Amino acid sequence: MHVDINQLAGNFSRIEFQIIDVVRASVPPGKKCFGVFTPPVSGLIFPIKGRARMSFDGVPYEMEPGKIFHGGPNIALDKEVVGCAEWDYMIIHYQVDDNAKIEFPQAFSHYQINSGYSTRINDLLHRLYNVCITPGNLSALQAKLLFFSILDESLTCADSRHSEWGPELVEQAVEYMKNHYMEPLTVAKLAGQYGLNSKQFSYLFQKHTGMAPLEYLIEHRVRRARELLCTTACSITEISSCIGYSDPYYFSKLFKKRTGFCPTTLRGNFVSRKVL
């Protein structure tokens, strides 16, 4: 989901909030938890090591170091650790008064900040963690100062990267689409992965690939369907489902429009050539 860095900084600077705690956790590979909800407070998630996939209200995010994620209170959540390594992360829980929903909508929503990897952010996070487990008013003041230092470093890094990482973002998006083409992807979901809105994401994608995101996705799905038709005995319905289309009739029409052949004709031609 897109977040305006400047607006976010302004809201944090002028709207009252309370730091609840800082959690440090390590989750084993393969661990999954679906159909749950975020806590009744807001949270900034900082991946430290490994990778995880989280979906807030159905919007997927690939969580890895160099990215920061926000989850608002009581949001539908699915999460799983991907890869062979443990996923280590820290999360800062904070609370904003419900009356601030109109003034500070970001505190109640989900979004991603692409800060890039920063040893300073990690150092500040661990200092904040240690301060938060120390009682006293002085510790509470230090926690607030450290929080603002983390926020300042994160947003400054993200702001400077925003104009630089267009090609890198598109490369990541292309790779993601190649790995997840069988899922019901939308431009909005893809854009949300990178903290952009649909219009910004589409502009960057077309600028660096010469194709609109959905056009690229369709082309990749059709190429994959051709491979499956020529190399497997899967039915048209099975292939349709495998490449992200639940309706085989729609898939067949799309395939013919793109290739000039209906799927069964293409398969028959390929089999005939093999026999000859």
C-alpha cells in the first residue's frame, strides 16, 4: 500500500502516541499462521534476518531486511516463514487514540517503507529494545527520542531511495510475478508490495520494461501454458488453474487471442509433429 513519506513524518511529529513495547522474535522456517488478526495496537515491523510472507487484509508483503512494514490494529493477517532460515524481526508496538483516525489514517492501515539496509537503524532498534525493558520516566523519555531517531533514519533513507530504485523495483516485481503468476495478482497488490499506488507502479514498470504490468503477467502466463501443453498431459482445466485462471473457458479464449490457436489445437499440432 502506498504511503506518503512526507505526510507520515508530519503526522508522527504532531499527533500524540504512546510506545507500548518492543518485541524481538525468531520464528523457525516453515512456520505458518493463517486467519488471525493483528493486535489491538499499531506496529512497525523491522525484519532482521531471513524472509517471511505476510498478508494484511489480503494484500501480500515479502518481508526481508531492508524493508519496514506497518500493520494497523485488528487487521486480518496471514503469515508464514519462507526459505530455509529462521526469520528474525523486531516490532515496535505503539498506540494512537481512536479519535485520530481521520488525522492519522496511516496508524490504522498497512504499508511498506523501502529504507534499504541500515546498520544505524538496527543499532537504534536494539538500543530502544533495551531502554523499553528498563522502568522509569527517564527510560520513557529515551524511548521516545530513540523512536523518533529510528523514524527519521528510516524515512530519510526511503525518501532518498525512492528516486533511485526504479530499475531495482521493477526487477524485483518481474521476479515476483514469475514466482507467483499462478496466484490472483492485481496491480494494486503488486504496487502495495513496494509502497506505491497502482498508478506509480504501472508508470515505473512500463518505463523500464516497455509493457504494462498486467500485459507482462498475461504474456508470462501464456508462455507457461504453452510449455505445459507441450510437455505434460494435464487437462486444459488443470493448466488454466496452474497459471492463475479459475475459468478454463476464459483461459482458452485468452490463449487463442494471444497465440492464434486454441489450447487443444496447439497440443494436437505438437503431438503430430512429434509422431512425424
